[in-house]
Amino acid sequence: MLLPLQSIAQKDGQTPLEDDLGNVTDVFQENFFEALKQRAIENYELALVALKKAEKGTRKDPENQAVINFEKAKNYVQLRRYDDAEAFYLKTIESVGEKPEVLISLYDLYSLQRNYEKAIEIVKKIIPDNSHYKEDLAGLYVRTKQYEKALTLLNELDQKWGGSQYRNALRRQIYKATVNNKGEIDKLVAKINSKPKNEQEYLNLIYLYSEQGNTKKAFETAKELQKNYPSSEKVHLALYKFYLTEGSVEKAVASIKVISRSQQIESQNKYQILDDFLAFIATRTQYQKYLEPVVEWFAQQDNNGTFYFQLGKFFLEKDKEKALTYFEKGLKNDGDNYKLIKQTLQLQLDLNQFEKAKNLSDRSLEVFPSQPELYLLNAKANNNLQQWDDAIESLETGLDFLLDNPKIEIQFYNQLIEAWSKKGNTKKAKLYEQKRKALQPEN
């Protein structure tokens, strides 16, 4: 739940601590950069040795000493010597004050240790420089069961930034933990009955009613939200499901249209809705007439690989040619999507489109040169194209990347046996037959 940001904007005129080397000697500089090099290649003990040498060249300059302490702390974290790391982060702060990058590193350490109380105190100091850490603070409040503080902060962030899937997940976690959903419902109803009304409070109330299994109340609340906020787009996240449940498919499709075009609704939520709709129509052929317009709406707004992957999976059992069309469309917009590449290659091979499979796997191996399955798929295409040497080269290279996966290893040997046999080299073919047999002992 706690994924701290990796960087933070500096205040105007503020230099990052790592660059502030002050008046340094050659001894300091040479050993300090040696320490950076050793840490980069994960030789943390050697980095600490170099830092101790660099320390002798600091001339007792407090800023240079702070730089040393900061680097020591980072290496101690990697060595899991967390008490030492904390001590050197605190020494750094004592020397140069609460610089954001030091506070963030200390916060990361406390999060790693699950020391949430200390993490809260540090993240509060980070927030003035980077308000995005308010989400981290809300997560920490949930971790420490300070639910009222968490809900207050979540509501504040929703008001300021709009809703988010992460914050909604935190809110659901709170509702489940507190059990007292009735008390929270009463609070939300009171807020909604007051003025000004708040869209997010309606959405929270819909969720709570749904959690209780009170679908009727949830649906009524959604309709009330739509009445009071006719331009609300998020209300359709609830409405489309209620409409599907009651069989009002045309109304559900109208809600999906709003969702597909909304800039306020996150892509992940849209993909979930598309999944729900595809699952609904899969066994109801009378409603499949709505698929084409729904696909068109989503494609106009979001035509990345994930969208087309979902569509392709839907058609995979019904119409492989159509499924492949969607997979290939997805690759045009998301060419580095490994899951999509693999699915496309497997389907191209199933449909005997060997030249296309060879070309796609060749390109993909340039991006993913250590994925053994790509070498296997490439070899299958080459074997079917009677390009035995290319198949053998691909298979022998791919085996170097294969780790403890007998099932796939057998497939490699099957392809090698085929390639060497077709080349007329029975000796090599028998060698791989023996290797395959070793993985498939007779009962």
C-alpha cells in the first residue's frame, strides 16, 4: 500500500544534497566517487570502505561530512543494517537541516521497517515541499488505525484532485475495518442532506449500501446523485451495473458510453467495466449487437494494448481471426507489451501465419532479449518456414536463458530434434532426444 515517490521537486535555489560537495580535497573527491561507483554495482561494503577514506579528506567541513553520512546511510539500508542507516540519516539532518531528499530517504527506511508512527512524523515534514505525499499520509493513518484522520484527509484530497482508485481502495479498507457501516452511512446521509452537496459523498454512500447488500438503496442513491448532478460522469460507474442487473441493457450501454468518453474516470476502471460488459454479453447473444458501438466508443478514447488485449481474449474461443485482428491492432499502439506480443505470436502460429510470427518475434527479441519463450516461438516460426539454421540458432540461444522449467525445455528439445532431423544430422537429433527423454522418464 505504501509506495513512496522516488523523487521530489527541489525548492527554488535549493541544491540536492548529493551535488553539494563544497570545498573538497582530491582524497575526498576520488574516494567519494569511488563509493558512488561501488554502490551502483551493489558492492555496499566496499562503498563504505571508500566513504571512510573520503571522510579523512573532508577537512571537517560539516556539509561534506553530511554528504558522507547520507551516503553511508544509503549503503547501510542496502545491507539491512537499519539502525545504522537511521543513525546516519539523523546525523545528516542534524548537520544540514531537514532537506527533502534526506527526509524522503528516512521515510522510505521507516516504511521498509513498518515503523509507521515514525513514518507519519517524517511524511508530515515532506508534505510542505510535495503535497502528493498526502496520499502516503492517508495510507499511514489506515495502517495505524487512525480511520477518522484518514477519511478526513481522503475527502480533502478528493475535493482537491478528484477521486482516484487508490483512495477509493483505502476508503473501502477503512469501511471494512471499522465494521460500523451504519454509523458512516448516517454521517454521509446527514452531509448529503445539508448544503452544499458533495458528489463524492454520494459515491461513498452508494459503495456502503452496496457493501451491505442493500442494492435498492444504492440504486436510489445513484439516481438521486444523477438528479442533483446531471453532468456527473462517475455516477455511471454505479448506474451501468444496476441497469445490467435489472435487464435495462440499453440504459446500461448509455452509461458505458459516458464512461468510455470520460476524462474523470481512470483507465483501470474503464477496463473493468469493459470486462464486465464482455462477460455479460458472452452468454447473451441477443445483446451482442451492442458490442460494436461499445468497442468503437472505447477505441476513440483509449486504443492502447490493454484495451485490444481484452477484446482479443473475448473472441479467442469464438473467432480466432477476429481475436488476432484485435491483438495486432493493440501492438500498433503498444508494441512493447510483452503479454500482448506473446498472445499474438501464439495465435499467428495457430493460424499458420508463420512469416508474420517470424517477423514479430525477431522484432520482439530486440526489446526482450532474455525471454526464452520468445526464442521458442521464433524457432517454431522458422521451423515451419523450413529455415532450420535460424531455428537452431534461436533455440540454442534461448536455452541459455531458460531456468528450471522442464515443460518449456521439452518444447525446446522437440523443436531442435525437428530442425536437426530436417537438416539430416541424426547425431544431433539423437542427442536432443536423449535430453528430452531425461526430462520425460518412462513410468
